[in-house]
Amino acid sequence: MTVAQHDTASLTINIDNSSSLNQSRLWQPVQLSTAFINKIWWHTHAYSTVFSIVLLALVSFIFLSLHWSFRKIAVLTKADTVSEHEITS
């Protein structure tokens, strides 16, 4: 038992707190890249929402303009045609 305690005591790790290793400078590129990725993600998400609303409005406008155009054409062609009842009488 004393041998095992003696062996584990020799496995201690010492961390040298030297001034040459500044941990905040090591994490700065990681923090900057994470902030940049988050910024790009939120801007992309916001602009895709706006783009989808604009696209929906554009498609709706095209559909309504086609609908009104075909409705006017249908009224004109209906007025010009002679019904089958008028032909036989």
C-alpha cells in the first residue's frame, strides 16, 4: 500500500505560470472567428427572411396581374362570341 501511494505522489504535474504564455492572446483568434461566424449566421438568417417575403410579394403580384389580364381577355372574347342559342333562332 505504501508503494502505491509513493508511485502516485510522483505523478504530480506542475504548471508553470510564466509571463511569456498569455492565454488571452491564444484565445483571441478563436473568439474573433466565433463572433464572425455568429454575425454571418444572423445576417444570413435575417436577409433570407426578408428575401422570402419580397419573393412571395413578387409572385403574388405576378399572379394577380395575370389573373386580371386573363379576366379582361375572357370578358372581351365572351362579348364577341355568338351563343349557340342565337345561332339556332
